[in-house]
Amino acid sequence: MPIEIKELHIKINVDEKAATSTAASIDEKQIMRAVSESVEQAVNIEHRKKER
């Protein structure tokens, strides 16, 4: 039987020192791709909610 996750909470801690060194190494293109994929997934979730 499949399990449906209705709500997901994500909590993170950001360390300023680690964020500056990591952000410099990550390509802006990769960041934009990750953001667009996240938005696409959110839109799909909302679409499935409306279908019910």
C-alpha cells in the first residue's frame, strides 16, 4: 500500500562561513536549474491537489 506524504517540513541551519566558501564553488547555472526543478515540483504537487 503506498504512503502519501501530505506535508513536509524542512529545517536547515546556515553557517555564514561555510556558505561563502560553498557558494563560490557552485555554478550559478546549477543553482538556477535546482530552483527551476523545485518550482516545477511544487507546481506538480498543486496540480495533483486540484485533481482530487
